Amino acid sequence: MGDEVTTPLPGDFGLTRIEGLTGRLINLGQHLIGDGAPVQHALVYVGGGMVVQAMPGGAELIPLEEASPVVAWSTGVVPLTSEERAAITLHARSLVGTPYSFLDYASIGLAFYRIRPRWVRDYVADTGHLICSQLVDEVYLRAGVHLFSDGRIPGDVTPGDLWKVVCGRG
């Protein structure tokens, strides 16, 4: 399922749980869109014990031990070449400081219910904001790796969608 490997390689993404009220609210939102995964957060391992993760104050580069404990890694589940790993790592580092927006959660929810107006989709895409799962999807896309082949618009990704990839259901 992906969590058997405890040592990530640069370019792998990890999935975590968020404790407290924030985690419960994200979990509720995920359940409302049929995404009842046991994870609420995603990050990218960039090597040297460091990860990049999207946070409300902007994407940050932090030591892995300061992040929430990883429940599952993509290691061994998403095959990556050394060139793809290097590109993912480079792109993840380049996104440090990228703003975060809770509006992105609303946009993904509206898309799930097929009631998202085009202007909302375009506005969210134009802001350049990224929530955690969007950051993972974005760095993989920039490296030429498509995690999803279901025709979704890039960025319409939740931590639960990434969970399905790690579990082999994506």
C-alpha cells in the first residue's frame, strides 16, 4: 500500500493526518465530497531530511521530523526515474513561499458536485495558490509525471485522491 517503505527517496510524496480542529474540518470536507481517506495532508520529500509542504502561511521547506508523521509514502508505488525525481525536487523547492487558499477546497468541492462555475475554476487557477495536494500534483506535472489519467483538471486533487494512488486505487 505504500506505507511499507519508511525511507522516502527524493521526489516521493508522503501523506499525513492532521490532528485537532483543522484535521477534523478537512476530514469533514473530504467526506462531503465522497473522499473519506484517513489522511488530510500531503508533502514532497526533497532529500537531505527535508520536505516541502503547502501551509496556510505559504509553502515551506522544513525538516521531515517537524512535519506531521507520515502515514504512507509513494515510494515504490509511483515509479520515477532519477531525472523525474530531480525535477520533482527542483520544482517543489521552487514553490516554497507559494500562497495557500481555502477557496481551493471550495472549488474542488463544487467541481465534485458539478456546480462549479467556470469563473471560479479560472479564478482559482489564476491565483497561483496551492493547497498541499495541489502542490504535489503540480510538481509531478511539471516533471512530466501524471498521477491521474481520469481527465481531471490539474489541481482538482485532494489528499484522498493521492491516498488512492498510494493504495493502488487511483
